[in-house]
Amino acid sequence: MMNFKSIGKKVSILTIAAFTLGNCEDPDEFLEPINPDLVTEAVVGTVQSAERTLAGAERQLSLTMNELVPPAEIVTDNYQNTRTFFNQFLDDLDIDFTDQDVRELEFAVARLRELTTTGIDVIYPADESATDDVLAGLYFLRGVSYLIGGEAFRTLPADPGGVPQPSSVHFELAVENFTTAIATGADSQYGQAALIARARAFYNLGNREGASGDAAAAIESTPDLLYSAGYDPTNDSGADDNLMQDALYDRGTFDDLQPLPALDFLDPKYNGSDATFDYSIPVVKIEEAHLILAEAAFSEGNLEEGKSRLSTLIAFVASRPTATFDDRREGRTDLAPGSRPDTAIVVVAPGPDREFEEGLVLSRQVPTVTVPTVSGVSLTVENINTIDNLDFAYEELYRIRQQIFIAEGRRMVDLGIKFPVSQRESDANSNVTSDDNQPQIPTFLVDIDFDAFTYNTELFQVTITNNLNRIVSENRNSTLVAPFE
């Protein structure tokens, strides 16, 4: 992994500035280093300097995912925070621009953007040993910074001290960077990942043709694509700890985040099946392409084609890896015995008017459980075949999206929730307005308890109180959800 002190004056300034003020100051003018070893000439033009910068950018991506995933999962119906170690406000949609989690995520996105920009503009051109694949990686990761910025924030500066830009601008910048990554290193892991990432950016922009074209091409070229943010507890690289794994498993009987019972079979996605490493967090994966093509078909009124796409996806997900491990320390009901299901005899209705389903809850007090570690889904091809109208098709589509992307920070995007610009940015950036300090919360989600369910302990039946996938389907003409509509 990259040693930040070895990168030189410009990258060091960028890193320090990002830690201090995020987007708000021009990192070239913020301060001068006092360490005489931190000079541009020490790195620029040296062998493998671009490759080391790319390694540092990948490390920064891992740190960014740590800042994104826990709060983004808490703010949705995926997980309820039952302890005090993680954010205590987001469960209630109390999203404030003073929140530390909002600030740290904003800074992490800015660090990734500025580090890759330095790599592209300064480090790479002077490194004669640098390859096209390295440049493709830098463009890909800068595209990811814009993609995450657009998905997680309602507005956000796209450069230091800049005017906060709407999500659409960040998605367009992501498309530009992914396009360059594809052109520069189409056959590299970065060029391949950029194709499906660009499909995702097009999707967020509501560009059905662009998203569908890239999705189909990605399935054709890399049918099992998976690009993840990695962690390295053994070598303590600085991105050693997957914080979502802490929340789901590593903090032992605390188990801070508890899943909605309809998602119990997917938890903990990052677990203790191997104590020597922390799980990687998927950033882009081919499942996205199948989901885009299914939604594109539904948006055009083609029910059967969309169902066929979902059936193909379900068959593929079955090939993704699982982990088998001892989860008896899982504290499903330790705070209030009997309050949360922890046995497989429980059946769950995913909504008040839905039938009870088996297999959604696992027995935790048995020697082993088996959980998907990349993607999992409860629906079968037979379930898909029963879909007979577009309203139900969208409901099931977004239920599948919820299951496949759990613990990846994606659900809040599907629900139309976005964070505001942080207070720290506001204090230092005169371009930020009070409007930028407001989160995006769709009106159809206000005053809804995302985590509510009823549990009949005598009949072993759970009913989810609010079926948010039904709510998304009913409001899919809103500009805040279902981008193709």
C-alpha cells in the first residue's frame, strides 16, 4: 500500500487539507509542509509513483466506504441501530448538516477526488513507467468519487471551495471519468468496472438508453464482474478495518445493527467465518446490470422481458459465494427477550397485506449458519412468474435490489434519501447556502417508522409494518425514485 509521506508535496498538502477542511479550501494554497523531505521532486518522475498513487487511492476508497456504509444503512429500513456506538439519529430520519457522519463522508469523498486528480494531472504524466491501466484506475476511482457524491448528497461542491452542485452534475462528471477509464484501459479491471459504474451513473441520470447499453455490454464482457473495496487487518495498511463488519459481527454480543426481519437471512454479510481478514465491500458488481435491464423493461411496459431479466439474475446470484460460521453469540433479543425473531421456524410477511414467507429468518442458536457474502435473494423464479402487473413488478424489483445491495450503502439511493452539505463546509465556503444544508427526504417517507414490525411469538409470525418497496412502486413517478419513470 502507498505511504502518503512518499508521494510528495502536492499530494501531502491535498491529504492534510482534506482532513482539515474537506472541500472548502484550495489544497494548493492551504499550507506549506515544514518537513523538507516532503517535496515534489522526491516523487514526481520517480519509478512507480503513479502506481503507488493508485494504491493510495484504492486505500482511500476503502476509507470512504467505511464512512458511507454504516450511516447509509442505518438511515434506511435495512438496519436498526440498537446501541450507542454508531449514529443514534439517522434511524429516525433525523438528518442534520451538523452530524459528524455527514461531515466525515463529505471529506472522504473529497479526499478520493483530490488524490486521484493529483495522480492524473501531476504524478502520472511525469512517471515514465506508468501504464495505461494505472491511468484507467485513477480515472475510474475519480469517477467513483463523483458517483458516491451524487448518490449520497443532494448538493456538493465538485472542486475545492466550489459552488455546491446538484447530484446530476456529479453523475455527469462520473460518466466523463468512467468513459475515459474505459477508453484508456478497457481490458483492465478498472475499465471493466467502469463500464458497469457508468451504467449506474446513467441510471441515476434517468438515461435508460445509456444505462441499458452499458449494462448489456457489461454482461457480455464480464458476466461475473465484482470490484470491491478491500481491507487488510493483517498488515495494518491504514484501511485495515471494515467498520460495517464491526457493526454486524466483530463487536460480539453488542451486534449494534439489527436487520429488518425480512432481511435476517442476509445478515451478517461481513462475518467471522475467517478471523484472519475483514470482508471486502462491493462497490460495483454485475448484478447491477441485470437490475438495470429489468427496470428498463418495466419502465417501457414490457412486463415479460423484465421478469425474464429478474429470473436470469436470480439464477446468477445462486452462484455467488456464501460463508458458514458459528453465530451463536448473535444477540438478536438480548435487550428485550422475545422481541426479535432468531429461529428459522418464524415466517415473515414483507408487508401488512403480503403472505407469510419461510426462510427469511435463520436459527442463530445452532452450531452454524450460512449467509451470502456478495449477493443473496429470497425470491425464486416461481415467485417471479407470479408477477402479473407492473405495480407488483416494481415492488418486487425494489425488494430484490434491497436484498442484493444490503450492507453496501445503496438502499438510501433507492428510497430517494440524500445527505446535506456539512456545517464545516458551510463555515468555510461562502458558496454554500442554507438550502444546501437541507437533506433530501421524500414526503412519502415522512412519519413512517422504517424499522417497525409485529412479532407474534406464539404463532412465530412476523409482519413488516411498512412495506417501503410498495411505497416506492406507488411513487415511482416521483423524480426522487425510480429514475427511468
